[in-house]
Amino acid sequence: MEADAVIHLGTHGTLEFLPGKQVGLSSSCAPDALLGNIPNVYVYHVVVVGEGTIAKRRSYAVLVSHLSPRITESGLGDELRRLRDLIDEYREAKLQDPPRAEAVLKAINEIAVKYGLGGLDIDSLHDEIARMERSAMPYGLRVLGSEVSNDEVLDYLAVALRRDQGIVKSLHRLLAEAVGYDYDELLEHPGKYLGVLRAIDSRAREVLKVLIERGVDDAVAHARSLGVSGDVVREVLGYAKELAERLRLSPKLELENVVRALSGEYIPPGVGGDYVLDPDVLPAGRNLYALDPLKIPSESALELGARMAEESVRRYLNQSGRYPETVGLVVWGGQEVRTRGVTIGQALRYLGVRMRRGPSSREPKLEVIPLEELGRLGLTWWLR
């Protein structure tokens, strides 16, 4: 029996990687010879944009993107949790029982080396463990077209709103400022402030739960009861409500647009990528494309890249007692698409420049950061 169409389920299969030209395939190229003129409807993970582009080029695919499994906080495995507890024990023993502290430090180093964290001082190691514990991860499996529960929406918003999203402030930033903390300082030293960050995460979830169950007005009132003042909180929670709606819309589009593709109808396009870092990816269920070059690097990518650059410089300075003379970066297309240009943001910070966008994103301009603000007086930077 001859097929009328192919539905390709599962991100990057064999077809698009068979022998032949990379683009502009001919009848002698394996993907073209196998498909002929059969439509290829490819249900694809929204995050995996690099290989998705290959599927478009080499198997003529119409991509219908789907969500990741439930996004939640990763936590720590047993051994890394033990490492975190040993760090706490070491700090206590260092003050009360120095001989025990030496034994604890030896155990810390053994586990740290096993996980590629050897050579870090205790504070830096604690920061790294705290970042791991609070990082986002997919949990479980994704069932195509399955509705997103309130708990899944809450988990997603609680992670996505940790960072400023363009001009929209982070909810966690507002809650930190309400109790007198510099949020950037908390993020830079999460090990030192882990208790504070956990309390802020808990309060953010409280506010977001009210938002999901009772709406923006009640959520704003609850945030204000926690000390958040001003009108900006309404803007942040209005944005969160919009994200929740786009997340809930995704499963409906996942199935609808597969059926529409089989009917030969138009599938609206949508950018792919990490929708925690870039919520503009939502809703999923659209014809996936890689990026809008006018929006690379994004505001969040510039911020994260700058933080990574400063952290790497700080670590080098602490370990060697001097600033690095050269810095090497690997700019990989797939990574830049997923992160919206974090490595580019890192390179700009190394060079000591910031990007300013005018009224149109077609007019980005670079300006030199004054040496006094950059904090690297008398240094010359070379990027290779």
C-alpha cells in the first residue's frame, strides 16, 4: 500500500542524516530517494532547533513542535546532597573541632574530584552545588497533546520568573528587594545565601499559586502582603498570566497542527529554543524555526553571558593571582540558538562593551563600558 504522508515521531531520526548533499538534495541523495514527494510531518521537541533545521533541509519536514516533559527544579542526587552536607559540617568543625575539619575536607575533595569540581575553594564549591540544586530540568515523559496541570504551570513559572525577561522584572527579584537583599548578589553567591533563596523561591510559589487559582488581582494583593510595593508587580504577574496561558495552549496546538498538516493546511511558524530562558518560544505546536537573527543576543542572554564572563575572570584571578591575558570561546550554532546568544553576551563582556538597542532592534549599538565600572583597570583584552 502506498502512503499518502509520513508522520515522523521522535526528535532526530535516521532519515535526515542519510548520505547525500547537505542542502538542495537531488534524486541521488538518500533522503530524497526514500521520500519522493510524500509529505513529511515531523513532531519535534521544541528545544532541539539545530537538528530541527537539518530535518527541514534534508527531509523536507514540516515541524510541529512539542513541549518538554514537566519543567521543575533539579535538586541533588544522593552523593551531591552528601557533599553539600559535608560542606556545612566542615564550616562548623573548622570553628569547633579542627582535626575533624581536616577529615571532612578530605571527604569533600574526594567527591568534588569525582564530579569535576576539584580545585575549587569551599565557598566556590558551595556556590556551584547550590546552582546545581536550583537549576531547571525536565522530569518524566511528555505525552503529546496532554493538558498541562496547575502544578506543571506552577513549576514552570517558578523557574522562568527567576530571571528578568527583557524589560519585565523577575518576580524573585521583587521579593528579594522587598526584604532588603540585592538579588544579583544572591545569584552570584547562592551557596552563601541558599537559605534566603529558598525562602524567596517559597514566597514566589505562594504568589504564583494564588495567580493560577484566583487571578492577577489576588496575586498582586498577596505579593503586597509580602512587602512588594509599587505597580511593577502587576506588570510582572500580568506577564506570568500570559505565559501560563501560552503554556496551556501548547498541547492543543500540538495535535491540531498535526491534523492540519495532514490536511495540507498552513501551519503557523514559531521560534524554537529553551522556553525557560526565552518564554517567547511559547506556545509550542507550531512549525519550528531556529531563530530571529534580529533578536540575538536577547536581553536575558546578555545578562547571563556577562555574569558568566565575570565569574570566569574572578575564578582565574583567585586561582592564579592575575588576570588572564587571552580568553578563548567556542561559539556553537545549536547552543546559541537554544540560549539566544549567551556566548555572544559573554564575549561582549570580556571585550568590555555593552549592547544598546534603539527603538528598532535593527539598530543595536555597542558602547564601551568605562574602566571604572568594568573593574579591570589597566587591562588589555584580546579575544581569540
